[in-house]
Amino acid sequence: MYFLDASDLSADWLKNLAIFICSGAAVYAAFKKQPTPAKMPQPLEVKPAAEYATASGVQAIASRVTLLDNDVSAFKTAIVTQINGIKDEIGRQGEQRAVRINERIDDLVLAIGELRGSDKAHGSQIESLVQTIVHRRAARGASAT
């Protein structure tokens, strides 16, 4: 007793079996095949130079750069000189302002000292001190010009 008898095999059954085996083999071959890596282009392309630099051309460029550097240095020196002059002028003006302010303060200190020195401050004394301060300022203004 065999499991299959040759008389049970029909032509259709064998045909279906052959199609099944062939299709399975095709699917297996498709998955088994590995794709080939893509060829990447070379990152560096070497080409001949369109124009070569000559020694005289390089020297001309170097001399031009030197001239420009000298011009920039001269300009920088002129700017620094101007800035230093402006800085000195601002310092002189500040000193003059300080002297004028100190003169005003000195006048006030003298007037206050004279008021404190008197036993009784009368209106006429205050008036004379104010006139003294005004005359001193006028005298300083006339001597400064």
C-alpha cells in the first residue's frame, strides 16, 4: 500500500504542481538576488587650468597690495592724529569749565564766610556782598578776554 497510486495522478494535478514549484523558485531567486551597489561619481574632477599665473603678474599684484597697504596705513595715522587732537581739545575745554566753576564756588565760599563772620547779617551787608561778587565776576570776564 502506497500513499499515492500512479493511477490517481492526473495531468492537471501534475501541471498545477509544476506551476507551483516554478513560481516558488522564481520568488526565491528574486529575494535571494542582492542589488549591486550604485556607482558614485568621483568627488574630484581634474581639469587643466584655463590660465596660468605668471611671475610678473604675481609681482604686479604684490606691488599693488603693498601700495594699498601703505595708503591704509597713512589713512590710519591721519585718523589717529585727528582723534588725539580732538581728545586734547576736549580736555582743554573741560579744564576751562572746571576753572570757571571753581571760581564761582570760591566767590560763594567767600560770601558765606563773610556772612558767618558778622554778628548780625543786615540787608545792606548782603547787598554789598552780592555787588562784590558781581564786580569780581565782571573783572575776571574782562581780564579773560
